[in-house]
Amino acid sequence: MLYWALVFFIIAIVAALLGFGGLAAAAGQIAQVLFFVFIVLFILSLLYYLIVGRSPPPPPM
């Protein structure tokens, strides 16, 4: 997901340099949304790991 945020960010930069204001704004907005979704999912997975932790190893046979 972070990859797609970077892709849309680059598209926004290129579109802004070429003068496509509407396209640059839309791509920038998509990149921003994807970045914040990535951050939220990262924080949730980090909290889940801290609360639940690793599962214990299976007993030896």
C-alpha cells in the first residue's frame, strides 16, 4: 500500500510539473489517503503484536 502511495505521489509531481492541476490534485489526494491508511494499519498491527504477542511454540512430539 505504501508503494501505491508513492506511485500516486510521483504521478502528482509529474502532473504538476506538466501543468495538469486537476490531475495533480487528485493524484496527490489519493496518495495522501493511501499513506494515512498505511499508517493506521501499521499502528493497529503494532498494537495487536504488543497486546497479543507471539503465540507459544507447539509442544515437542
